[in-house]
Amino acid sequence: DFVIANPPFNDSDWSGELLRNDGRWKFGIPPASNANYAWIQHFLYHLNPTGVAGFVLAKGSLTSKSSGEGEIRKALIEARLVDCIVNLPAKLFLNTQIPACLWFLSRNKANGGYRNRTDEILFIDARNEGVLINRRTRILREEDIQKIAQTYHEWRKVNGNYQDIKGFCNSAIVERVKELDYVLTPGRYVGLPDDEDDFDFAERFTQLKAEFEAQLKEEAELNKAILDNLKKVKLV
């Protein structure tokens, strides 16, 4: 079966505290301040043993180590579930400026329908694809979409016509990903210098704001609990 999804980016209002013991968290408990890794595990939970999931997430999901996210990402990689990561161009979405990426997960990368990719992950950096139609909006043309899709399809095929292209795509072994501390940013693997592997302040600010709001909420709950307990104290 297949899952295709575009969940909310960096959602901090997903009742994470109420779902700490949820059975879907096979690879680690996602932080209450950000639902990205809750969505990932939700999709995996509903796949059959040969299923494939493809979804859009905020680019920060590729590098974040906040509140255990790095450990969850490590567990997903070690379980050989990550099949392909695509870095998307900025300004694709009208409702957010947060950079996005595509994740492709496969429950069985040794599936007989394709070649065995168990110890490999395909990285595609498509930041330079597409065209600006105005100052704030970029679109992917049909040829851009086909270039990305064809690269992934040829990589999966038995005897497919795939080759690494410096600056665009690279098939990396899991051991290489481990050496880079389980970071999944495509630029690290396709040969772009680190200073071109863009950091987005707006996205990081959104993440920090969500974490701060979650901490304030927790503080308010603790203060209320303390006050309630103080009211029960009887002075002799």
C-alpha cells in the first residue's frame, strides 16, 4: 500500500502530552512541541510490510536533534526505512516561507519488484530546480518534476540508468550517513559545500517559539499544581 501526505509543518498544538504512551511510537516518543516525528511514525504504523510512504515535511526534520528527534531519526535510518530524501526549492508554498523537503520511506527495500537498496539512501538536492514566477513564488515545471521522479525511479530499478550527479543526486550507504551523525540534508551528500547547505532562520525561529510556548504551558501547569497543594496545607 501507499501513503501520500502533506501534514502541517512543525505543529506544536497536536496534544502530544496526551499521547506519550501511544502505540505508534515504535522508534521514540516525539516531542510535544513538534509533531513532525509523530507524523512520520503515524505513516509508518499504517503501512503494510511492503508499503511505501511519501510526504512533505519542514526541512528542519532532516537535522533537528531537539527533544529526542535526532534519536528517532537515527532509529529510522538504522532500521533501513529511509529510501529517499529530496530537498525542495524555497518559495514553493503560498502559505509558508518555511523550506520543505520530501521523505520517501519503504517498509521493504529488498522488495523483489526493485533492486535491493537496504543499505542505501538516495539524496536529491532540487533547490535550484523550477522557476520564479514572481518575487515570492517559485514553481516546479513538468520537466523539473520528471527529472526528480525519473532519478528516483531509475535508482530503484534493477539495472536502472542511474548515476550520481555532483550537486544534484547521490546514492549514499547508511555507513556514510552514520559518519555524518545521521543528518539527512541532501547537500551534505551531493557535494555542495557546507556553507551552501542553507540554514533558515524563519524555520528555526518557529521551532524555538513552539518549544518555548510548550515550556511556558508546562510551567503554568506546575505552578497551578503547587498552588493547589499549598491550599491543602493546614497550619496548626
